[in-house]
Amino acid sequence: MTSPAPAPLDPALFDPRPDIRLIAADMDGTLLDDFDELHDHLWPMVRELSRRGIVFCPASGRQYGNLLNRFRDVADDVVFIAENGTYVVRRGAEISSDCLEPDAARRLVVAVRELAASGVDAGAVLCGKRSAYIERNDPPFRAEVDKYYARLQVVDDLLAVDDDDVLKVAVFDFGSAEATTAPALANFRDTHRVVVSGRHWVDVMNLSANKGEGIRHLQQALGITAAQTMVFGDFLNDLEMMDAAEYSFAMENAHPELRARARYLAPSNAENGVVRTISSVLGLAWTS
């Protein structure tokens, strides 16, 4: 149970109020508070947005199955941008996907194995449409992976997984992903997107894949413009999402690069900044 949140921002941020049709928000460090919880005020807000014909979209590096579990009670009212934009799903139907070539996925797995063999405490997650796959299964690694992957299979050999479409390869580094794992995978940058998606996570995807592209696919499918779109984020994997919306908000707790890329600033994730900002911009009634 989350604690009561403060009231919406006052006065309203924009006058007149913009015609918002799509709102996308990152999860960790943005929608989720510091205890990995969604604020209680989110649920009535999502239902009110749906009633008004406004699409709400969790946009995350997390797996679709993980997001579906977190939003199961309102799943028909939202659209999911999962795996850092590589998989966009509405009411169980795929809107878009951007999958790795099998050879690229295999080369990434080998690179992570070599990184671990060099002494870096890291492991790979092969992220498919149906499930995620790991070959490292020690309790500390498994505890971190279980936070983000609801559909997960332990296999003897990641190179033998050949019956699922691979969206990305995620790497968990018990140290600093930005300082160690991302530079170690620099050889892939010419052909793939290597993005630091959290303090300990690096995601490797196609160059064409990011949350901003996920937003654009969704806008095209729904007939929504960037001028009708609002987005919220806090970390480096949210950078391109800021470019896909006229109303782009960095959280108060955001990475400096993200703050520089966004047009506006929202209160922190710990202060229920997403819900408060949306309530203020759209003039939603506030219920405690």
C-alpha cells in the first residue's frame, strides 16, 4: 500500500489545456515509487483517461508479461510498449515489433559469456516475445531477473533457443552497467543500439528500436500526433521517447541527459509526479 500522495500541481501547467490523446510513461524511476509500487491514484486516473478516449501507455524496458501482470485489472484500457520499444501490444494483439536477427542474438550471448569470463559479474537475458531465457541461475542473479521477467525459462544453453522471436538481449551487471558492460559491448554500436536502461542493466537491440519508435508506431496505428502526446521518463532509455511528444516531461529524479532532452519537468517518482502532472494538465478531479 502506498502512502497518500499530494494534490495535483496548481496552478494548471498549460492554458488552454492541450488536446492530449496519448500518454506514455516509463516504469522504474517514473511511475513506480522508490519501493517498486504503483501509486494508488494511478488506477482511477487510467480509467478516467479511458473514459475520455485518452490512451495510457506504460513504456518500459520490462517484459510484456511483467507489465501485463502489473496492469492486469486495467489491461484493456492501456497499451503496452515493452522491451524498450521493441514490442507494442494492445489488448493482446501486436501493433509492432522489432526483432533481432538470430545470428546477432547468438553473437551477443557469446560476448556476454566472454565478459563474465573476464571477471565481470554479469549475465545475459535473451528476451523473446513468448518468454525470456537465462542460462545463469544462481540466486542473486535470479532475484534480479525475476523483478522484470514474469515469463522466464531456465535453459542449459542460450545458443540453443531457436523457437522464439528475440526482441533484445538484456545484460545485468552487479556493478555499474554504464561504466563496465556498456563499454564492453561497444563493438556492437555500429550495428545495434546499446542502451543503458538502468543502473545495472544494458539492453542491446536493433538500431531501429527504441521507445520513441514504439511511440511513433502507436501514434500511426491510432491516428494520434506528437502534438497530442505526453510522455514521462527518467533514464537514458527514455531519451528518444522525449522526441516523439510535444509534451515531454523528465522526472525531478531523472538522469541529467534526460532532463536536458525533455521540454518540461515533473515532480519525482517518489512524489507521484506522473499522476499529479497529468491531473493538472488535463484538469482531472482528484480523489484521495
